[in-house]
Amino acid sequence: MSVDRSRLHIALQRSGRLSELSRDLLRDAGLRIETSKNALTARAANFPADLMFVRDDDIPTFVSDGVCEFGIVGQNVLHEFAAGTSEPGFEVLAELGFGQCSLRIAVPEREGYDGPRSLAGQRIATSYPRLLREWLDRKGVAADVVEMSGAVELAPRLEIAQSICDLVSTGATLEANGLRAVDTVLDSQAVLIRSRRPLDEARAAIADQLLGRIEGVIATKGSKYIMLNASSDALKGIVALLPGAEAPTVLPLHGRPGHFAVHAVCQESVFWDTLQKLKAAGASAILVVPIEKMMM
Ligand code: PRT
Ligand code: ZN
């Protein structure tokens, strides 16, 4: 596969928990991506970028080596990779708000746990040996790390280890295996990373464009546009109630002296109880609308 150096290259997980959400993010950023089921690469039809579909574990290497300028990967995979390198060849640009999970220590349900020192002298099975080792060192605990590439939660039952360190989201897998989470090594979500290798001017401009769009998508997801009417004496209290709104626009209402329309972008969700508080503070005709696109 030859790499076209006039285009950007973005490494995404080929198939797994992050695949669809990563593609959705790029689609929301306006990239038209047409893929066939088993394709290893895809071209954005309307933007100078190619996607490379790889195993998530390979994404930090691809980006560090400059094979791909951008990548989307879980912090768990990224930090495990970085723990083994002196100077990682990537930088983290944004947290993406999906793929949330935690790397947790879990012990058999009936075992007691009195903090990290309870693990001293144990064998702990994990697919994240470097992160676990760093955490144990930070806690000053001497324990054996047993590396497994999968099915870590079976280790205590198979007597390969006494406890485990594995990713957890709902906790159902731990429960099904008679384990309980007792400590957290890392909280994780998907992040956008960028290679530290310098780009020529033309591609640096494309990279900035892509980044601006992705930042816009992230900002849009958590934001709402809110409109309401208020009298001048209620204005101050109402503006203070608007969640995450900076500098709202206040416009006089035609034909209603002393009354104003307030428009604001709220950088947080607007819940029903906020609307009730706004109403109680004197707001009327309250409208909350989704934002489709945003560029800061
Ligand atoms: O083939 P490839 O190497 O690309 O994929 P993979 O099998 O290594 O990864 P994949 O697709 O399972 O996960 C990709 C990324 O999703 C991970 O690196 C995390 O960043 C993130 N993620 C989010 C998770 C989970 N949630 C998660 N629950 N990754 C794994 N799990 C596992 C967990 O370890 C448990 O065994 O899913 C199982 C179910 O979890 P519970 O707690 O909901 O029962
Ligand atoms: Zn993987």
C-alpha cells in the first residue's frame, strides 16, 4: 500500500467498540466516507484525507511513526504504549466523550480488600502490564504482574493469579466471574491524537482545517441554544441561571418596553429543572434548540 503524501491519514480502529463512533465523528466533521465491509483503507470523497483501519493497539505506533498524522484511540491503549517509550511521538488533541471505561483492580467477591497493600505478594493478571506496574510502584506495593492478552477475568478461577487489573464499563463481566472492582488504575475515554512529526505547509493547513471541524463537533455535542424573554428586573437572576453560557445576547422586545429577549449558547445540557428555575425567576417563552454546527 503506497501512502499518498498530499493527503492526511487518520488511523481508526477497524472493528470493535470504537470503530463506529470514530467514523461517526469524522462524518459529523463533514467527511464523506464510503467503506466496504472488510476494507483496510477508505478515501474521504470530499476532503483530502484517507482512513486506515487497524487494530487499536497499533494506532499509537502508526501515529508516532508518522504513517498516520491523526488517530483515534482509547487512553488505556495510549498510556500503556507511552509507558514503554521515553518520548512519545504523539500529542493528545482532544477527549472525544465516547469509549468510556476504567482500568480497575478486581478481586474475588469473597476476598477482603484494605487498599493497595492487600495486593502485596499477589499475582495480578492484566493486559496492561506497564500501567499496572507503574500504579503498583506509585502505591509502593510489591506484587507479580502476569501478562495475559485476553480473558483476564478467568485468571483467578484458573488459579493463574489471585486478582486482576482489567477494563470495566458496566461491571457485568466482573460480576459474572465472581469478581468485584476495588481500585482504579486509570479512567479512560477515546482521544484524538496527532503525530509530532512536522508537516509541510499544505498538509498542515488541511490538518488545521480538520481539527477546527472536529473541535466544532465536540463543542456542538454538549451545547444547546437557548432563547427566552424576560423583564429588565429579572434579567440578572436569569442570566446567572444559564448553564455554561458566556456573554448572552440581550435584545429589546419591540413594542414591550422593559422586556428583553435573551439568546445564549449553553456549553452544557439544559435540564428540565433548569427550565423550571428559569421560569420561576421570571423567564417566559423559553426555547431550547440543538446546534447543528459550530465554529469557534
Ligand atoms: O481488535 P482490536 O485490538 O482493535 O480491539 P480490542 O478487542 O482490543 O478492543 P475493543 O474493541 O474491545 O475495545 C476498544 C476500546 O474500547 C478499548 O481499548 C477501550 O478504550 C474501550 N472500551 C470501553 C472498552 C470497554 N469499554 C469495555 N467494556 N474495552 C473493553 N471493554 C471490555 C471489558 O474489559 C470487559 O471484558 O468489555 C467487557 C465488558 O465490560 P463490562 O464491564 O461492561 O462487562
Ligand atoms: Zn486491541
